[in-house]
Amino acid sequence: MKKTSSMPSVFETAPATSAIPITFVTKSTWQAISAELPAEGRQFASSNGFAGKPGACLTLPAADGQIAHVLFGLEEATSRSRDLFRPGALPGLLPPGVYRFANAPHDTRLAVLAFALGSYRFNRYRNADLPGVKLVPPEAIDGADIARVADAAWLARDLINTPSNDMGPEELALAAERLAGRFGANFNCIVGDDLVTRNFPLIHAVGRASTRAPRLIDFAWGDDAHPKVTLVGKGVCFDTGGLDLKPSAAMLIMKKDMGGAANVLALAQMVMDAKLKVRLRVLIPAVENAVAGNAFRPLDIFKSRKGVTVEIGNTDAEGRLVLADALALADEEKPDLLVDMGTLTGAARVALGPDLPPFYTNDDTLAEDVARYAKGENDPLWRMPLWPPYDSWLDSKVATITNAPSGTFAGSITCALFLQRFVEHAKSWLHVDIYGWTPSAKPARPEGGECQAARAIYKLLGERYG
């Protein structure tokens, strides 16, 4: 497998005085900023109709034809629709060169992060030069931590954007093994029929129809004396829907169905690179939900690792099945914090759209921390309830539970309640139902695979275990 690329350096250590200044402008500040410009620059901006419109970018020429200054429009500070990642559009707008911020945007740290995220290009299969645009970060900003976060986000995007013919269970395991090796983590992988022998029947059932063997990726890092944090990521490398086949439109971007695994690996990279004081464990059930004579069927019943019997109401609700066995294993260690992420339900997208993943937990303190860091990191998350009255919807007449209750209501909630059945001993549990994909490009967020929830959770872990 071709190695996914690390983020090239988008930050420059050259003296700020030699960098081209970028001045952030709003419609209300434009008059005062304009008055401070040289007469030639003021006239050039006027001739080009620049007035601080959000997203507008204008390069002002010097007398020798070089770029003297850049003007970039932002929303008003009080605007309800302001995009703190708006500066992430700059790498795609500016000519190659080294730049600096001449004044403060609405949030300087997020603007620097957006600049790095906006420099991403997926160029594995065609020539697509990275923008030759670099930034001298403001002195007060921790550039090393921003580079750490951005590099991990690039990893998640690369993994998700890679098509399934080059990102199957084996290739995902190789990416995880490479990451584990980079930080000296202990790596293990259970493959194929060994999953049955080792008591992971649900992972095996979902992945057995593919010619690419299912597997459970497992690596551990850190000091055993530190608090145990376990991350579990859904690694369905392609999802046909199984025998309950998805329609073609719904299957089109199912290469992204391993987005939970990609984001867990991104989060793990941030944690290990920052040397947080945790005992980290990463579990990724990696499968391809394919169709063949040995595919699992509607109304089949399987005994899970935890001993709970599961009736298959729909083979397209496979993500919760593979997560169930992995969560049961994680729970056996009684971790201080257990986090799972997966691209799980269309219901979450109907309720909250592609940019706002729901999260679930019964730990109110954890929920408050997640919400706080989601807002602070511009990594949106929204708490949804583990609503007890809906738990009975999972009941089966012939097994302990079904993986797909009949009806169309509360699909994301019932999925979370299903997973909760496999978490008993962890001191705290967080479930995030991500989309892992940006349908249309936005500043700092190109169309395609996306890193969601990992940045917010990394900051939470840094606060707790830094």
C-alpha cells in the first residue's frame, strides 16, 4: 500500500518582517483600514470594488510589481453566521509566498489552524500541487500543537478519501500498524477465522462474505500506571448494505464508511504525539460488508462476545455489530474513558446534517466538557439523549436484541442504545455518530473525507490528562 502523506510544513520560521502582511477586514472596519493604506493601495482597492465582503481577497501591488499587501474579508464579529475557519480559504486564493497576519482575525488560533487545514489536497491519483503558500504564525500561537492537530486531520482525510480498492481491511490495518510503529505502540491484529476462535463472532459475521478477510486491529501505548483511555472506531472499508443492499445513490461514497476508524487513528496520533499521560488502547474492527453465498442474512441470530444474542433485522445496520464486539472487549478492561466513533446512521444526518455529529453519554460532566471543546475548537458536536423509553424498541421475540428495530423513528438514538448494551464497566463512555465527509467545499474543509470530533476530544483529553 502506498503510504499516506504527512502534512508538509505550511508554517514558516522566517522573520515576520519579511512576510507579506494579510489584513482582515469586515464591512464595518473597512473605512478605517482603508484610510491607513497608502494612496495607491486605497485607489487600487476602490477600483476593484473591495469593501470587506466575507471571503473577498485582494492582493495590493507594490511599485516593483511584487505583492505589497493582502486584504481579506470576514463576517462581522457579531454575525450569527460568522465562520471562524474563513481564513482557511486563503491557501487556495493566494499566489505562492510567505505571509503573516497583520491584524487579528476573530480567533487567531483557529485562523492559523484553518490555514493549515485549508492547504490540504488529495493528490494520490493525479497531479495536484499543494499550494505554495506558507504562514509565519503569530508569536503567541502554539504552532507545534496546531501542526500536530492539522497533520492528524490530514491523515484522517487521506484514509477516507482513498478508494476501497486501495483501502480494504488489510490496508487499514497496515496504516494503523505504521502509526503504532511510529510511536512505539504494541500492535496486534486478529484476522479471518481467528475472530471466531477468539470470540468476536459479530465482526466475523459482517466481514466473512468478502474476499478480504475481516480483522480486529488492536494497539496500546503509554504507561500502564496512567488512566486508561480506549478508542474504538468503525472500520467498514466498504458497505454494500449486505443482502439488504443499499440503493446505488446511497452506496456511492461508502468508501467513507471507515471514517470512524480514520478519525480514531487521527485522535490517537494527536494523543501519542503530544505524549499525554494516558494508557491508550485503540480498537478497530475492519471489515468489508459484501455479498456472497456465505453473507450473513436478515433474521440470522448471533451470540456476541458479551453473550448477548443479536437478531439481524437489517444487514445494512452492520456498523453497530462490529462495534459491539470491540466495545465488549474494551469494556472488559474497565477503562476510565471509552470513546467510540463511527459513520453509523442516516438518521443522524437527517436530524443534524453532515457538519454536526450527535454524541451520546450518560456522564453529564463529560457532556459539558465535550460541548465546550467542540465550540472552542470549531469542531461542532451536539448532545443527543440515550432515551430509556426507546430501549425496549430493541427487543426481539427470538433473541436478546435486534440490530435494526422496525419503524423509522429515532434511528441514531436506537443505535446508541444498542451500543450501550455492550458497555457495562467503563467509568465513562462517549459515542459519536459522525458523517466523516464534507459534501461541498468550505473554507478549511475541502470536499471529501473529513476529520470530525477528533480535535474536540483531543483538547478534552489534553485538559484531563495533559
